[in-house]
Amino acid sequence: MNTKEIMQIFEDNAYVRTGGSDQELRCAEYIREKCAQMGLKAQITPFPVDMATIQAAVLTVDGQEIPCKGYLCAGSGEVTAPFYYLRDTSPASLPQCKGKIVMIDGYLGYWKYRDLLENGAVGFVTYDGNINYADEDIDQRELRSYVSKGEKIPGVNINAKFAMELIRKGSKTATISLKQDEYVGESRNVILDMPGETEEYIILTAHYDSTSLSQGAYDNMTGAVGLLGIAESFVGKSHRYGLRFIWCGSEERGLLGAKAYCQDEEALKKVVLNINLDMIGCIMGNFIAVCSTEEALTHYIQYMGLEMGLGIRVSQDVYSSDSTPFADKGVPAVSFARISPPNTGTIHNRYDTMALVSGEQMAADIDFLVAFTQRMANAVCCPVKRVIPDSVKEKLDIYLCRKRDKNG
Ligand SMILES: [Zn+2]
């Protein structure tokens, strides 16, 4: 793909495509068609996801209605209670949640939600956006099933500007009214096989869904295009290890596509490596590789970067992306990304558009990724040992909420 063809793909997919939506399906079909144009046959593989349609979501604080979006899959009902802003999770603050509608900073993760439930909160408010942005956008959030575990209290998301105003004014009483239909829908992975000479294979992943306000150009049409570029480089060439490309659905909803795929543990036994792309090709920023496997791979990638003249910051860690369910099932995994400084590119909002991306940087990043994949695919013996060290396992436990991080 040349830079013009690369940028055309961003133009063709400049729309919101949340996991499980018709737009996500439209993008899946687009990717399948792109593969077909290279003479490759990809398949759309559906998997079930929780869905909801909000009928009404109202937040009233001291008689004033605050613009909000209701949390999907957080049940229906109405609750009125004192309003409380939980600034931290210290023993001084947590008990004050009792019987209140509680506003928190940041994402509502598993442990924060447990804190709210255990301390008797009756509703919750989160906020996103930025007080310095011109917009008053509100992201559409959901109460993920692995967070709620069936225990639901109503919640809404608001814009940071209003959140700050509520605290400035010393708000006293809030009412949340939420009404929604919850049901099971469908998201999809797009899977392309390029068999090798052996039974064993490498899985390459990149998600193609976006969050509710975002065209997801940088996060992660860039990675989706990266996989197309890698696939193209193998067309008509034989290679030792097989390659399976998976454009994952519903990553933004909690890595759901990768998790659904990784349920088949028997099939994963033949997988020697997972190479994941999540956010590459941005105009500004540095290239990173995060290895969820033995330390040796970090050195290998570092050396390759030096050899090819590409600066790479390599770490042994867990990356918040589709590589993680693979690593968790024992498959050595590496995620590649180019990380934009936040003042030149942010994600999960309306500002993540193709304006953040350059065809030239995409081509340069893909060149490196092709070289790395070619080496792994043609290795006489895949050099990455099938090992997940204890230090990485510990990080997986924390990331996947089986264990609580000391810091919260
Ligand atoms: Zn992403």
C-alpha cells in the first residue's frame, strides 16, 4: 500500500463504530473487502455482547437538570439521595458513600465499583471530556458485566465542565432516573488465514471498533491498516509459520473480541506468538513495544530497531489492548504502538480523526512491523519461548481485576 492508499482507508472509515453496532459491521465488511482485493479470503466471525438501548436518562442536582448520558447495562430505575464527590478511596472518604449518589474521577473500573457497592452508594456519576475543550461532549459509557457481576445501581456520565461546576456550587441532592432495554447482541472479529509450512502459527491482532464519540482513526484504524499492510507483504510468498490475522471487535468495550477468541484454549496451543497493533502512524510521538513474555524479546526488538534506524522504547509489561487475553492464556504477546504526546493527539473523543495520522509515518511503522513479522514467520524455530514470567503474570492479575493494585 502506498501512502495515498493508506490515507484513503482512513477517509473511507471516518465514522463512529462502537462494538456491536451496525457501523462496526460496516467496517468489518470493508476490511473483508480489502482482503478480497488482495486475493485473500477473510471471514466475519460473530460473538455475543451485551447491548442496551437507553429510553431516558436524567440527572437532576438541587433542582437543576444536568446534561448526561445514562450508563448502558446499569439497569432501570429512579433514585434520589445526597450527592457526594469521592475524591479518593481512603478510609476517611469511602464510608461517606453510604446512601449517596457518588461522583468519582476517571473510569468506573471493577475495584472502584466494588468500593461503591460495599460502602452503600445508591447511584453513581462519572465525567469525562476536558474543561478546556470547546465542546461539551459526553462519552457513552456502559456498566460492563465483569464490573457489575449482576449487581446494578443506576449511573450517568457527564461532561467535566458540569462536574466541576457541581462541586464548585457545593451540590446537595441528586436524582438519577434511568430507563433502558438490555439485550444480547452481536459484535464480530474479522479473521484471515495465511497458512504456513508448519501447523503452528502467529496471530496478528488489531481492533477496528471505536468509542462513542470517536472516529477511531488513530485508535485504532491505524492498527487495522497496519495488519492489511503486513498481510499484503506476504501475498504470494511462502512462509514457515502460518499467519492468522484478527481484526478484533469490541476492544473498547473491554477486549471482548480477543477474549471471545481466546476461549478456545485448545486452538491456542498451536499459537507461537501474538503480535498486536494498537495506535501507530501518528504524526507526533515515539514508537513503543510492550512485551508480555520473556525479557529476551525486549532485547531482540531493541536490536532490530537499532539495526533498522527506528527508535523504539521497549518494555516487559501488559498493554491495555487485545494482546492481553492472549498473554493471559500463555501465548507470548507483543503490542506495538506509536504514542502521541497528549497535546498533539488524544483518543476516545471527537478529536481522534485522520488529522492525527500521516501516510508517511504509517508506511514507516508498517515497514518495521513487516520486517519483524517476516523474521518471526520465517524463523526455523520461533525464538520466543512460550513463557509468561511471574512478574508479567502478576500484572495480568491486576489488569484483569483478579488482584488489586496497591495504589487503588
Ligand atoms: Zn485502541
